[in-house]
Amino acid sequence: MVGGPGISGHSPWRLAGASVLALVLLALDPGRAAAIVVEVTPADDVEVAINALGPGDELVLHGGTYTLSGRFSFAIAGTAAMPILIRAADGERPILNRPDASQNIIDIDNAEHVIMCGIEFSGGSAGIRISGARFLTIEDCEIHHTADVALRANDTGVLYDSLRILRNHIHDTSGTGEGMYLGCNSNGCQVANSLIEGNHVHTTNGAGVSQGDGIELKEGSYNNIIRDNVIYDTGYPCILTYSTVGNGAANIIERNVMWGCGDHGIQSAADAVIRNNIILGSASDGIAMQPHQAGTPAGLVVVHNTVLHATNDAISLRGTTGSVVIANNAVYARAGRAIFVNGGDLSGLVLAGNVGMGGVTGASGGYAAGAIATDFVAASFSGMPPNDVFPAAGGALVGAGAAAHVVADDFNGTARGGVADVGAYAFAAGGNPGWVLVAGFKGVTPGPGPMRDGGVPVSDGGATGDGGVTPMRDGGTTPMLDAGPRPLADAGVSGADAAGASGAVEGGCGCRASAPESATGPTGTITLLTFGLLALRRRRRRR
């Protein structure tokens, strides 16, 4: 509960104006209630307001601290055509704070076609616990200083379908300490067809953390995309995925950058495409493929990654049981091996077009020696930014890969055009045309002025800051930006085609005028008008 027993007079239930479309819809369905816009402040009972929302309704939270006591939960459902939107007021920052760890900050008991945007969550046990959800979007939020996991979707027996976790700032956890805990051990629940994109996850390695993965995707979860995230200073791997155990398509891990990972950079047991990632340093191996729970290395494609490692192996493979492709990776190990293979059935292993330092152990072929000083613009084994791992003109990475394993785009989203440059970047004579690696949201370059934790501006205005390059979708022909700074999701993953991640907004959110897409396509004009226009008469909901 927050504030008093009901909605105060200071934040009335406010309705938008009428439209011709609303008249038509009401004529077709006279029993249908008009969608409403509701505004609340910290003086109001936000839990009551959320649970009163119906399809097409919008709840606007004004800035300030909403101090929580008792369990705070909701179970609401919109529709594909009329999702429910819970968002920060434009230019304002609402903070849901739980000053102790007796409860999670919020419990989402059930949510379908719901968008949460621009809200800060602090304190509590877990930050956001999701017990059931389909087509739930959590976007432009901040979750921090929790006593346990920041965001969890791990209730036994649940299928979490088409989640969208977009451009959130997650940091300073404790307890088991995962930034995101998605799915269950031993296929006990699944996250499927979901997009985890553009998040800034860090400092999950504090003194009170026992595990602290950045993003953990558990066994049985399938057909998900983890991309364009910046992850560093974790207790366990920065990204950890298990096997799909045959439930569905492989998971995709692409275009992420990470460093300071407390274990491996990326660890995967099976059934994953790992491409265009940059790993600057980790406590164990850069990319590790090894048995975990029911999964053993098979169905793995590791291509066009750039891994620098001062102490351990850049890529390791243990206990192989099926197809594994390791191709076109820039793998530079100062003290370890570029590629280490140990045990298992190697009949399905393909090595091709890799370049680096440290050589190959346990297999042969598919590797050429390089030198960090001449192959990159300004790279080092420092294990963190600043670190320019863009390929240098005349270096060993340019055009040296295997053409059969070239992917459509690179770390920036730039089309490769079939050119076999090695590593996460496609070479360009003028240097890196995209974002410079930095602690913060990918695509956002911190400017002068006050900074938040982790090097993020207090107010960045929602700019994508892509350095003048327009990232492209898979295939390299369609810009990722539609009518504004909102990158589109990968069209090739069923059910994960999200409206995309808006720019990182520290005050407010970028999703007010957009709606999520369902598995069958965009919701279209009806939803856009619903948020601002689809209301004809005042009504007041009661719990």
C-alpha cells in the first residue's frame, strides 16, 4: 500500500478527449468501457490504482518517492490491441522504495499485455518478482540496492512468454544477487520468445552477494534474444545460458559488451548462437561451453566475437557431444590459450577463420596468429574500457575470416555485406562508425554534468547517441530506427518482435506513444489512439 486508502483529490482520474474511432467502437460494443488515463502521486494508493486498470488504460506516476509497506502486488490483463501502460510522467522520476527486505519491492502475480516504463525501484528483497506473465514489457526502469535478485521470473510450472526487458539500469544487488534470473533450474519453468535488449547491468558482485550473474537464462528456456546489453562487475558469469532441452529454438546472444565478469564472460551449455559480442576481461574464460545440468555442448554457434583475456582462455570447449562451430572470432589470450578444447566427441566441431594470440589446444586448424598491438586500433589487456578493439587497417583481422560463416551484421548493427572480417566489428577505413565502449547504456555516450552510478548521466534526454550510424536489422537492409529513437527487434524470432528499446531515459520514459507487438504483428493505430483519445465518458473504477 502507498499513501491513503484511495485516490486523492490531488491526482484525479483524468480522461482524454473523444474521437470518432471511439464512437465507432462503442457502437459496435455498447458494453465496452472507454479507456482512461489515471494520474497518481506518492500520496495515493498506487496498488489500488494499478489493480483497477483494464485494457487500454494508462496509469501515470508523478515524481517522488512512493514508500511501500506490506506486500505490493498486482494481477492485470490488457489485450494485444489495448495493452495497459504504467509509466512515469513526462520528465519526472517516480521511485518505488521499500526500506527493508521483508517483501519484494513489487510482485507481479500475473500480467498480460502490460507495459511498465520509466520507474525506479529500490530496496526490498527481490526488486521485481514476476510470478506469471505474457507480453509483459519492462522498459527504461532502474532496479537497484536490492537485498536479493533485481528481476526474477522463476516460479515453478510457469511459461513466461514474450517478455520484453528493455534498456533498464540494474545494479547493486545482494543475496544471490543476479541482475536477471530468468527461468528455473532443471526445466522447472521456461522463458520463451523474449527479448532482453539494451540493458545496463553492473555491480552484482558486492560483499553480500553469493552468486551474482548479470543475466542468467535457465534450463528449458528457448527462442530468446539477449542483445545490446552492457554488463560488468558481476559475481558469476556476465551472461549464463543453459540448454533448451528440446523445448524450442536456440537462444541468441549477440552484440553485448562485458568486462569484470566474476566467472566466465559468457557461459553456455548448449543450443545458443553467440555472435558479435565483445569481452574485455573475466575471472575465468571469455566464452565457455561446458556441461551444465542436463545440457552438454551441442547446437552451439560461436562466431565473430572479440575476446581479450589477460590470464585465462579466450574460448573454451569441454565435453562436446554435438555440433559446435567456432569461426571468425578475434581471440587474444595473453597468458592462456586462444581456443582450448578438452574431451568429448569432436566429430561435429568446426574451427574456421579465427585469429588471435595463444594458439589452439585440443584441436587443429581454423586459426591464424595475430598481435594485439597491430590488429586493433588501440586495444589492451587492461580488462575494461577505454579499449578500442576496432580492427586496424593492415591488421590480421581484416578480410581474414571464413566466408562460409559470415553473419549479416556486426556489433554496431552495420551490415557486413558478406565480407569476412574477423571479430565483432566489420572493418571501416575511417575507424569505428558507432558507439565507443563505455560504462553505461550502449549507444549513449555520457556528456559533461552530474553522473549517476556507473557513469550514466543524471539526465540523458533519451538520446540513442549512436555516433552517426543507423544500426540495421538482421539482413543489413532495414534501419533499426522507425519514426523515432526506438530500435526494432529481430524480425526472425517468433513472439519476440518487440516495439524495441527507446533511448535510456533517467527521467520519464520513451514508450508513451508506442505499443508492443504480438506474435502475429503490431497492434497498430487502435492502440496508439487508445492511449490518448479513446475515452468518451468519465468513470471511476473500484477494487
